[in-house]
Amino acid sequence: MNKIPILFCVFLCFISGEQGLFAQKVSKVSFSELQNKLKQSPGDSITVVNFWATWCRPCVKELPYFEQFHQQEKQAKVRIWLVSLDFPEDVDKKLIPFVKQRKLSCPVFYLNERNPNDWVNQVAEEWSGAIPATVLYDVKGQKKAFHAGEFDYAGLKKWISENGN
């Protein structure tokens, strides 16, 4: 019996399964857990956190620019985190399929908080809560810059460059 077709079938089943070989995981976090993760960042990397949702057109429009930066600027010591504000009932049926379909490579977090009024001002006092919104944190997890609204790639790259030092 030839083992190659069997191994090939096992491989195909593995990569085409529901999770798939390259499927991105969506991690559920509370706001305090997100803050702790920021403080545990590698000492030489800044972190850019983009708050978004699948139902937000400008958010979805700018996601490829965060992905592009993540892929092309790996040497820049910048971590890109995508923090979804999707509704709890949409996580399994919309958010996770969206992340898989788009093959997002940036870490994706689902912020499991019911009341934005409890945490929005902790992100940035100037933030109304509207998305998309992006925050740049220094290597110690302290907020350095805030941007309300969407980015294009050039604008994102310039904003990170100007605020990341």
C-alpha cells in the first residue's frame, strides 16, 4: 500500500479542517487583561492597538493597512493588535469567520466588556468611543498617541513613525 496518498489526505484534512493550519485565533480578553498584556510587552517593542468591529465599514476598510504594516515592517519592532468590539452574539457567527476568511495575521482580541463607559476613558480621555480608533503604546505599555478615525497605509506608517520614538 502506498503511504503517500494517505499522508496527503491526512495533510489535506488537517489544513482544511474548521480551524485549519493557518487559522488565526481570536482571544477573548477583559479590559484589565488587555492592559496587563500591554505591560508585559517585549521591552523593545511598541504596540499599536486598533479598536474595530466587523460591522464598522471604515474599520474593515483600514484593516488591510494594519496587516500590510504588520507583514512589511517586522523589523520595526512594532506589534499590531486588533481589538474587536463586536457584539457578544456575533463573535462565533461573524467575527471568527471574518478573521479566518481574511486570514488576518495580526493578533486579534475580542474585548469581552459589556459597558464601554467603564473603560473607554481609560484608553484615551479624548476618545468618544467611536471606531475605528487606534492607540500607540510605548515599550512600557503607556499610551503615547491616540488617533480617531480611519487610516490609509501611508497615514498609518507616518503616524507610527512620528509617535513611536
